[in-house]
Amino acid sequence: MKALRKPVCELCGGTEFLKEDGMFVCQGCGTKYSLEEAKRLMSDVEGDASQASVASNPRMDNLYERARKSLEVNDLKHAAEYYKQILDENPNDWEAYFYSYLGETTSFTNAQAASVASKLGSTIPAAYDYAVKSEDPKEIDERVKIISQRTAVRLTDIAQTAESVLRQYEGGFAFTPTGSVHHNLYQNLRPMAQSTIVSCVLAFDHLIEKVETLYRGGAFSEAAYAEGMLTLRRAQYTVASITFESMKGVRDCMVKQEALAGYLQKLSATEQYYNAVMFRVQQQAAAERRRQWEEAQERIKTYWEEHAAEKEEILRKKSDLEAQKQSAIAAVEEAQAAVAAVAAEGNAPVPADAEYASIQSEIFALNNQLNALSMFKSKERKEIQDQIAAANARLGAVVPQIHAQRAARNQELEQKMIPLRVALTERRSDLQEIEDQIRALDEELTRER
């Protein structure tokens, strides 16, 4: 069923108009619209009409922005306050409805926890009903995913909060005297926790039932259904399997064992179903990609059959370019060899290196002579030691010469290297240009038609 959309002033977002002298006047800012302009501001919309009708309303836009920013920082309480204002004007808005009720669960006492969980089970299913009112199947799938995930997290948090509170007093029932504060707290909190956990489990049942009903009606894809069910089943089993210590020191579930076994069995079946669906979806996606590729190839083939002369010209150009490419590769290799040859000159010894090596050999020979002399031949030893000292002095004088000669040679080589590097860069650029042209021709031959 279609709903009539109210005109919305483009300037101030107002929706109240009066007709004066054939013109429609916005009561918010006084802007005047002709009949045709007023008609343009109105349209018949279906499903999400209420949300669309305020899409250009500055106040509503501001509320949406604030609500979503609150969600980004996981501030459900303030997000719910903004969404409730949106819901007043858009009662069928799935987003506003869902987060308004979800946000109500952020603050409650231990005694209220069970009723909070029950309320989620009774109110959130309607969010699915609003969520499937869209023309975009992908959007519907995403909405179902969001509702399932966020509600599962919230119910799990509620159950685990009850668990953590009771855990503080878990040992008190068995180990403290009857009537003590510790004992009484545990006595009071245990039934509250049990009621909360059972309420969460039952809330999941309501959500699961709604998802199954909508899927059977074709409201969303099988993939979205499988993912949503797996999310809910996993969270439900997590909550149902919470245990506490009994008087006998044995850990018992709040949910009966036969019921827990049933939830586990359903979870296992859902996991198998989900895996099968995802495998099938992946196969379908691969087959679709293959089909699209084959169709594209067939269109390309048909096009070139109809444009044979054009294809022949492209292939001729490509052949010429391939020949140029080989020449360009050879030019690059030649330029690289020239650069490498000059670089190799930098590793050759300078004249002073030979003198340095000669002096080192002289010192080595003198040391051998010195070591061969007896310690009693002091005069001969003294002469050789003086020769070694003189040789070391000459060796030290050669080192600066080596540095100076190498610096001069490197400077000379650098001057020779500059034009060679420029030439190498140019040859590489020429090669890149040819390869780009070849690539462009290949793309022309294979591009979608």
C-alpha cells in the first residue's frame, strides 16, 4: 500500500504549507512554490515512505547523524534517545524501531533483568518485519544480519551480567551458615539469575521463529537466513550452557539438561546447514563470474569478427611495437653495460696502492730477518728495527696519497658517469613508452564490448 508523501520545504525542511494567490507558502520560512514545484516535492512511495519523506529534513538528518555516531562508540543509551524521536515521526523505520528498543536494555537491576530479556524477545521480532520492507535485496540481507548480531550480543551480555553477579556469592550457599548475609544474597540472586538466563534463552526462540517465518515467505536470501540462524543459535547455546555451583558442589546448568542437549543438537545442525549454504553460495558466485567472463569473451569475439580490418591494424601496430621493444631492450642493456664498466673502474687500484703494497712486503721481509736473529746480536737487530721504523714512516706517508688519488679518480669517473646515467634513464623511458603502447593495444583487443 502506498502512502502520500508530504511536501518538504527545500530551504528549512518544514512540512506545513498554505496556498496564497495560487502559490504554496512554507509556514516555516515563507518560501513560495508554484503548483508544479509543490508537486515535485511530493511523491508516492511504498514501504520506506516515512523514512524517505524526512530524508531532506534538517532536524531529522541531525537526529540520524547523532544516533549513528552514538552507535559508533557503542553508546546504545543515547542512540536510543535520538531514535525514539525519529520513531515518533517514522513509526515504520526499522532502524529507529530496532535501536529504540535495544537501547532500553542498557540499564536495569538484577530483579529487572529477566523482564528486560523477555521484552527483547517480544519486541525485536517486529524489527525484522520493518527491515524486510525494501526494494534492495542486499540491503534487506544486511539489515537482518545487523538485527541478529546486535540482539544476540545484547541478550548474551544480559545473561553473562547475571552470571557474573551471582558468581561473587557462588560459594556462600554451601560454605556459610544459614541466615548469614552471604548466604541470603546467594539465596535471593540464584533464582533471579536462573530466571534471567531462561528468559534470554526463550527470547532467542522468538527471534529464531521470526527469522524462519520470514525466510519461508521469501523475505531474504538463504545466505542471510543461514548466517542469521547461526548467530542466534550459537548465542542461545552459549547462554543456555551457563552453569553454577549447587549445594552438592556440582555445577548445574540453569537450563534443564535435556533442553540443553536439544539446543546443542540444533546448533550442530545449523552449523552444518550454514557451511553447506556458504559452499553453495561460493560455487554459485564462481559460476556466475565464469558465466559473465564467458559472455564477455563471446561479445569481444563477435565484435572483432565484425571489425576484422580494425583488428588487423591493431595487430600490425603491435607487431611493429614488439620489434621496437626488442631494440629498446638491447639499448637498455648496452647503456647498463656502459654504466657498469665505469663503475668497475672505481674498484681498480691507484698508483699509490702499488707503492703501499711494496712497502708492506719490505716490512714483512725485515720482520722475518729480525725474528731469525739471535737475541745476542743486538747490533744487527738494532739496524733492522731502524729499517722497519723507516719503512713504517714511508707507509704512513703513502696513505694520504692513496686517498687523494682515489678522490681525484672518483671525481673523474663521476663526470663520466653523469651522461651515461642520463642515457640509461632515456633508454628505459623509451622502453616503458613502447610497453605502455603495447599494453594499450592489448587492452583494446580484450576490453569489454
